[in-house]
Amino acid sequence: MREIKANITKKPDHWLRVVQDKKSGEIHIEGNKPGLEYLASVCFAISAMGQKPGANHWHLSEIFYTLEKGSPDLIVCFQEAITNK
């Protein structure tokens, strides 16, 4: 089995935000090209690492400078299968 290295790099000009449409309740993830590429790299890295302890999720938050101010925190998680909670 080959090892996959995570390459999650945030570029200085990236922006990414999460907003909820008040009327429809839809969640929108909005960003510029570097911001969406960053989110894609997070998703790829998490899927590549699978269920490794501590590597199966990634926090996005304005306190980590990965989301714009006012965005609710977002946690991207790897789950092998859908679980009913």
C-alpha cells in the first residue's frame, strides 16, 4: 500500500466562507479559486488518509484563518459509511 502525503497549503489570497440562506436554509460554501482549491485539497487529503486517528477530520474556522469572519465553523469529516445518529 503506498503512502499518500497530505498537501494542504493555504495561499495568502485565499478566501472561503460559509453562509446559510435564511429563506431556504441552504448552506453555501463560497470562495475564490485559491479558497476552493484549498477546500478541495482538504477533502482529498482526508479521503486519502481514511480512518487514521486524528487525520479523519479537518477544522475550518475564522480563528484558524481558514474561513472569513462571520462564517460558522465547519468540520470536514471522513466516514466510511453513513451512520444514523
